[in-house]
Amino acid sequence: MANRGKPGDLDGRRRNLDAALAARRRERPNGGEGAERGGKSDFANALKLSSEFIAGVVVGVALGWFIDRMAGTSPWGLIVFLLLGFGAGILNVLRSAGLIAEFGSKAPKKGDDDL
């Protein structure tokens, strides 16, 4: 506490910080740059989620357009299947992000414990 405010104290603190940072870099295999979670980088995860959403909407629009051309119900098939594709895209994103369980899988109920 007596060295507080002296220039030598700042140099010592800087050396301690450099040593601590070097130790942390040695612990991480990639140096902390572009760290991956679960084997995927954040950019790859964002690309996957956005492509799943866009694919749901595109498939919905394509089915709606096809049904409108075959049945002559323009624009109702396109509108209905666009909304269904939008919902399917959101559901796919939530499943991929792990926010909801897969269809048909048994999710543990609140309060169920394996005692």
C-alpha cells in the first residue's frame, strides 16, 4: 500500500498482468482468438441459423406458388404457405439453437428428478 502512486508500482502491476495473460494464452489452444463453442464458431452458428430460417420461407413460397399455378387459387396458396414457411423457419431456428426439444423426444418435466 505504501508504493501506491509511485511509477515503480505501475511497472510491477503491468508485469504481473502480462504474466497472467501469458498463462491464460497457454491454457487455451487457439489463444482465445475466434474461440469455438461446441466445435462451431459464432459466425458458423449464425450462418447455420439464418440459412435454416431462409430455407423454411423459400420452401413455403415455392410450395404456395406451385399450388397457385396448379389449382388457380392465386394469391391465396402463396400467402398461406408463406406464413407456414415463416413458422417452420422459426421452429427450425429454435430447434437448432436448442431452445425447444425435438419433436417426439421426451423432455424432462419440471420437478422430475432421478432420485
